[in-house]
Amino acid sequence: MKRYMQAVFGLFVAFQKRFMRDKVSLFFTFLFPLIFLFIFGVIFNNDSVSFRIAILDHANNSFSKEFTTSVGENSAFKVNKDITTIESAKQKMSRGEIDSIVELPESFGAINEARVPSGTMNVYYQKGSDQSGKTVSAVMQQILDEINRKLGRPDAALKVSEKATDTAGLNNFDYTFSGLLGFSLMSMGIFGLANAMPQQKQRGSYKRLFAAPFTSGQLILANAIHFILIAMLSLATVIIMGLLVFKFNMRGDWMSFWLFALLSGAMTVGFGLLIGSLAKNEDQAAPLANLISFPMMFLSGSFFPRFMYPEWLQGVSSYVPLTPVIDGFRRIMTENASLISLLPEIGLIAAWMFIAYIIAIKFFTWE
């Protein structure tokens, strides 16, 4: 029994020493959970969330002017004062520059028979970001309810009307589908390569190619073409399922979509190649894949609306590699956006792709 327990203790000490010497394991065991705690703590414990809105005051009376001023002083809202027309406001909202539009019609604030201000304001929201629009509408209704209470009008002389833009023939699935497609590309590109390349290294396949000889650039390019093709086939399968089972309604041009998807797939595969190049085995590949993919999943808008984030985090999340992919898919599929109008997203995707491939080629290890 003594020898048995000595052997157990010896193995225990050996495992502990091996673990303490592995910096990657230490990072993902102790520091990585703290990073996620910080991310979710910032998102869900944020008391300074503000909504970007435009206020169009068509009433232009004393009450509407006072109301506009008070909303501008409210910390819950960040009013864009440069927008003057409903058309420009809708355009900026479709691009994600504002979250909602508050329109005060000519009749808003007019004195009714009871000699109190009355009227109904219109709160517009983009169907793809209906959470923010409905939240703005609810906050506005609370403000008006307080005004009604102070006026002694329980019958609510001042009201809010919600209006969605670009809703013809679309449903909620059509708007969430873009997030699913982006996540599908990321999963295929990162997790597929992150596992495949280290396996080949352990088998010695790449070492034999190096003796052939092959350059790291040739190997990276061959793997990229192979996995981009697989990623496109995987994406096509998801789209066919969406069309047949969930009746997905495509509003954009399929050629533009596939060209954009091809570039996006090349970028996500690039990150998979980066991980596969750096990792020597699957034990190293898995944590590296999580390190890169998790921020993409939670900060790109795939699962959580980005308006929930603090303003500084919204700015940071705009540069997360998966964010322009999802934004581009959404705009093509629901707004019929052209590739020309998506040049900012395309430029950001191309920049990340260039960075990923350069690092993958430069730091590739053959075994």
C-alpha cells in the first residue's frame, strides 16, 4: 500500500510540475476566465448605456422644443443633432450610426380641449436592431407617462407609436440569419484548421513535405484553398437549409453575397491557419482557438446586440474581425446593399486577412 501511494504521489508531483511549467495552461486556467469575467461584467453590469438617436422636431412649438432639450440632457440618450430629414436618419440607422429615430409630428405638443399638450410621437427602429428601438420607445413612453402624470392626465394625452423601417416581406429570422452565417464561417475556418494542422504535424506529414522541399507559403496557400472551398460548401448547406426549412427571404444580390462570403471565408480560414501554424499539437491549438474565437462570438453582434455595450466597447467591437462579416451579410441580405457600399467592411476584412496570413506564413512550424 505504501509503495502504491508513493507511486500515486510521484505521478501527482510530476503532473503538477508539468502543469506549472506550461505557460499556456497556466494562462487559460487562471487568467482567461478572468478576462471573460471582465467582458461579461462590463456588458451586463453597465449603468452608462446610452442610445444614439435622432430627434426630428416637425412640431416646432414651445412644448416640443422643451421636450427635445430635456431628452438631450438625459444621459440615456446621445442625440445626433446633424440629422435634419427622415430620409437621412433612416439611412444612418440602416448603417448602424444611430439606434432609433424620434419624430415629433406637427400635432405633437398642441394644446387640446383640456388645455394640456397632446399628441403622439413616432419612434422608428430598424428591424435588424429592434431591441434598441423598442427600448428607446419604452423609455420615451415612461418620460411621457411622467409628463401626463404631472399634467393630471391619466388618459395619456401624450403617447408613443412604434414604427419599423424596411419590413416588407421580412421576418426576425431573416435578420438573425446573418449572425448564424458569420458564426458558421468562423467555426469552419478556425476550429477546422486548428485541429487538422497540428494532427498533420504530429504525424510527421509536414516534416516530409519540408524535405521535398515545400515552402511554408506553398503549404499555407494550399491549405487555404482547400478549407475555403469546404467553408463555402458548408455555408451553402446552411443557406439551403434556411431557404427550404425556415423560408429565408433573400432581398439582396446572390452574386454580391457570394463574392463577399468568399472574402470573408478567406479571412476566417486565415485565422485558422494562424492557429495551426503556431500550435505544435492539439493541446496548444484548442486554447488558442478559444482565445481568438470567443471575443469574435461575443463582441461581433452574433449573440448579443452591440448597443448593450458601453460606448467605448461598441467602438472596439467594430474592429473585431467577425463584426464586418456579420454587418456585411446583414446589409446584403436585408437591404440589398452593393459591394461598393460595403467598402469599409471589405477593407477591414482584407486588412485582418493580410495580417493573419502574414503571421501564419512567417511563424509556421513544420513539426
